[in-house]
Amino acid sequence: MHAVSGGEVAGILVAVFWAILVSFLAVALARLAQTLRATTKLVADVTDQAVPLLADASAAVRSAQTQIERVDAIASDVQEVTSNASALSTTVASTFGGPLVKVAAFGYGVRRALGGRKDEAPAGTPGRTVIVGRTVPGARRDKRTRGNRGKRD
């Protein structure tokens, strides 16, 4: 038999070490290959699902753009109608407002002139004074006017 020398033992140890290292590398490469296959499948599945989603999103954006254009058209029409109504209101007020006030004042003057003083309430009966949509009882008016008459007299 042949005696095993130190160099042969060292060679055997290096060979075993390399065999173990290659085995670990083979297992790591096999797992890496599985991971790459799973990743490739996942990317393919995501792509298959993302393409229809992107098409739906694109259609939704186009629909929203169409709706925005319609709303913009409606808003511009409303603005035009508002400006037309304002112009019409100003025209009506300037055309009929002044003459109607003059006619009302003329009618009031004619009534006062034709009615004379007999239409006025007698001094002893309390009357009412209308102040811009409010009615003030005669008793209050009398107190106010009495105070003013006293200052004038």
C-alpha cells in the first residue's frame, strides 16, 4: 500500500471543497432560474391585465374630455344669456322706467288737483303714513308732527 502524503490529502480536501462549492452554486443557480421564470410569468400576467386597463383609462379620459367640452359650451351659453338678460333689463328700465315714473307722478298730481283738500282725512281722525313699504300708525305720526310743528311755530 501506498502511504498517503500530505500533498495528496490537501488535494483531496481541495477537491471536496470545490465539489461542495459547485453543488451550492448549482442549487443557487437553479433557484435563481425558478425566480426568473416566476418573474417572467408575473410580468407577462401584469402586461396582459395592464393593457386592457390602460385602454379603459384612455376611454375614460376621452369621455371626460368630451364632457368637459360640453360643460364649457354650456357655461359660455349661460354667460351669453346672462349678459343678454342684463342688457335687456337695462334697456327695459331705461325705456319704461323713466316714463312710467313720470306718468305715475302726473296721475298722482291730477288726482290731488281734482280731489282737492276734501279727500284728506279730518284733523281729528288718526291717519297712516307709508314709509317705503312700512305703515306707521297715525298716533306715532301725530307725535312726530306735533313735535315738528311746535319747533316751527
